[in-house]
Amino acid sequence: MPIVGKAELMQRVLRGIEASGWRWKMQNQNHPFRIAAFDQESRTNLVVYVWNITHGGGAARPEDEYRIQLTGVTPPLISLPDGPTLLMGWSEDWTLFAAFDARLHSRFSERSPSIQFRREVIDTAIASGVALHRRSNGEVVVVFRPEFLMTYAMNRDGFHAGSLAVVRRRQAVIEQISRTVEGIAVPAPPDAEIVGRDRIIKAANRALRDGSFKNRVLRAYGYACALCGMQFDVIDAAHIVPVERLVNFSTRNGLCMCPNHHRAYDKGLIVVEPSFSITVDQARLAYYKSHRRAEGEENLLGSIFRHLRVPANPLEQPAPNLLKLGMEIRREN
Ligand SMILES: [Zn+2]
């Protein structure tokens, strides 16, 4: 698991605030960070504690256990009247935040300053964008994509509250919303009445709809094909690893492509390497040539860049492991 430094962790938080559609002003660059966040209607002051999410470690711990370690700070956690204190872990691999209930950990023990959670909550967040998990001690852990950060921050207390039954129902509805928004058929769309009644589901609903995969990917790439720069609103938001293989609506599983390059990519003729290099599969090209189906080669392949044009925000760039998997799947076809 790649570990990033504190300065980068701060950047991840700031990019998350931006991806949520908010702006920020740094108030204190030392950890815990103090950040003023504002959008058109509201303003809040965040106290942000953030560490890398690491594997549980040690033979005595379960294999699927991950944790954050509250190192470098002394209890109690700072709590201010003009905004929430966020207690979070960040995973560079999964581009996800895991948020814990700062009020429960305010007086953490300096001798064993770590909070654990299970891998399954990460998997759920990868698939749905948000995952709520109630730990055996009653604490609700919230794992989410960066663009969900301010929705979480503004509703922090509500997200961490609720009985096991409430948390499970919220999670089930959130998964339904996510699949509906992304155009994957679900047996029944979420009950509008339930969405309307529960403040937390309502907030999640709004964020998931605003941040649909298509909108996020098109925006991140400036509405241009990452392979040739074509715009004109003819472009697609494509999944690097197809939904049939992996349900992952992260922007990092997306690529903006014009229809021709999208098809050529899916056919395995154009290959995007994990390093962002773009190459042509020479064996496939030779196949088309030998079958007299390579007319227009210059039009299709002459316009592609050597390197993918990716978004500047690293949280929106294609993930190398997904590009690799996408390459392998298309090579099999
Ligand atoms: Zn193109």
C-alpha cells in the first residue's frame, strides 16, 4: 500500500473539497489541518485529522483488517464550535477516505492509538461510492470517494448515528441509488418516500446524482478525448475495467474517448498502458490488414497521442492497476 506524506494528505483533502464543488482557504497547515470551506450558500471551518490507511499488520490480526494509527497527535482531539472535526484515513490505492466518529475517539489511548475496520467496507465503497459500516462497538465507519467529502462533513453527526437496522437500510438504499444513477438495472429503484424521509439518505442521494460517473469523467477530461483531443460533445465516458467485470464508478476507472477511439480501445487495437503510453497492437493491426479491413488506418490511428492526456488532479487520473486489468481483459477478447 503506497503511503503518502502529510503534505500530500493535505492535498488529497483539498482536492476532495474541490471535487465536492466547494472552495477552501487554508487556516493552519500543521496537522491537524484547519480549513475554511465554502460554497454559494454555506461556510464551515474544518479541523482535519488524516493518516494513511494501512494494513492491520501482525500475525495476530485478521488478514482483511485495515487501520489508521493516530500518531503524532496528543489527546484530546481538537473540537471547535464553528465546524466539524474530521478523523479520517486516506487510501492512495483506492482513492477513498475512511471517516471515524471523532467524538468517540476524542480521548484515544496514546499506548494503542489505532482504529481498525474490515476490507469489505472498502469493497462496498469502491462499488457504490459510499459505504456505511457499523462496528461491533456501535461506531459507524463511513468510507467514501473524494467528491463525497463535503456531503459527509456537513452531515457528519447523522452519518455516524443510527442503529444497526438503520445503517443497513441506509446502505442498501445508497447502493440502489448508485446503481440507478450509473444506469445498471436494479430490481426496484429506491423508494422515493424513504429517500425523502431520511436526511442522510437524502444527502447521499443528491451527492451521488450530482457526481455520476459520466459527469465526473467528462468534466475531469475537459470534454475531450484523452487519446486525440476531439471534443464537439461526441465523446464517451468509458469504463477502463468494464462494469461486467468490476463494479467501480471511481473517476479513476474512467477515460474520456471519442467514439472511434473508444471502439478501437475496446477491440484491443489501441492499447493504453499503465504508464499512460498509448500504443497500437501490431498483431491486431496485421490481422485487419491481412483481411483487407484496415482502410482508414491513418484517420483512426494517425491522430492519437503518444501519451494519454489525463486530468491534472491525481485523484481523477486513471489508476495504473485498473489500466493494467483493462489491458488484460481486452487482450483476451
Ligand atoms: Zn479520439
